[in-house]
Amino acid sequence: MHKLSIPTELTERVTRRAGRAHPFDVLQPSKTAFVVVDMQNYFMHPDYQGEVPMAREIVPDVNRLAAAIREAGGHVVWVKNATNDTRESWSVFHDWLMTPDRRDRRYATMDTAHEGHALWPLLDAKPQDAQIVKKRFSAFIQGSSEITTYLRNRGIDTILIGGTATNVCCESSARDAMMLNFKTVMVHDALATYTDEEHNATLRTFYSIFGDVQTVDEAIESLKRGLAMKAA
């Protein structure tokens, strides 16, 4: 997995602003969802152009946090990217920021009917988990998915973000979730991108103002503190 690098001075700055190093160090499980972004074959399998090799390495940690969330009474949401109905509505990305060959492969292999859209088979998805399709990098931007309605209808106000890529779909979703007033935590060792530098650049920026960054172990401890407070 990626090596986390958060400078001491950044932690000190967050502590001065928020009063503690982890603003969301107490999580109420029933109001918390683990939102796992794009852990699908298109981004996981070596045969697909979207492959993020590090994403395969975080699978055990993603599964571990998902299990802990369920056990505590929280929610797990698997978000998968799809290209359906995006040829006109997202033509700038596909026609200007990709070569024609890559564009056409993306359209074909991320369609919901294609195996590239399916979750990576080593993920421990359960029947009670939600699976939500998004049409943009961010799951939370208007028109991308139904995730905001899903979460609000269940009284969820806190989300943990995992998946791939840290600095693309995960960061986009995390920032937009915070802007929609969700308490948002990016979970370092449940996230993957191409390099440590890209991973840490995103986490440093997000931690500096948008929300919290925790490890899987820290997030589990935060859930335990929430359970203990509820029982008191």
C-alpha cells in the first residue's frame, strides 16, 4: 500500500483549527457509511486500460473496514463508474482529454453491461450492501448518481471514503460530499492511486481544510468510541 506522509506542521495546523488532530475521531456507526469508489474490474484488472495496480493491494484493508462497519451497525456502499449516456453530456472529457482509441475502449468496457463494470471478485461485498452507479468522477455532483438521496434517506451524515483513484474519483467524491455537509474521512490505507506522491498530495490537501484523514485502524477505533458513547 502507499506510504502515508502527513507533515507534522500540517497536523499542528489542523489541531489549532479543529481542536484535535482528527476532527471526526468519534463516529456514530448507524450514521456512518463506508463509500468504496470504483473498485471494479476496469480499474483493477491488468487487461483494462484503467488499471491502477496498487488498487489490488488495498483489497484486504477495504474488506476489513467494510466488515467492521457492518459489525458496528453502519453501512457499506460500493460505487461503480459507468459510461452509459455520457457521450454527449461528458464529451469534453472523452473527446478532448482522451485519444479516440482510449475513449472508445472506455465507453465499451465501462458500460454497465460489460464485465469491466463489475466489482473486483476478491471484494467481500454482501447482499445488504448498496451498489450505486455514477456517471462522473464524483459520485456526489449533481446528476452523477443517487447516492445523496440514498444516504439522506437512511440518516447517514458521515462517510468514510475508500477505493481508487485517491486523487481522482475518490478526492472528487470526498470534496463534494463535504460541500453537501457530510462529515467526510478519507481512509489512507483503503485508498490507491499510481504513486505515493499523488496519494499524499491529495490527502494533505483534503486534511488541511476539507475533512479528516485516518487509517483503517484509526477509523475502527473512532467507530468503537462512537459505540461506547451511545452505550454510556
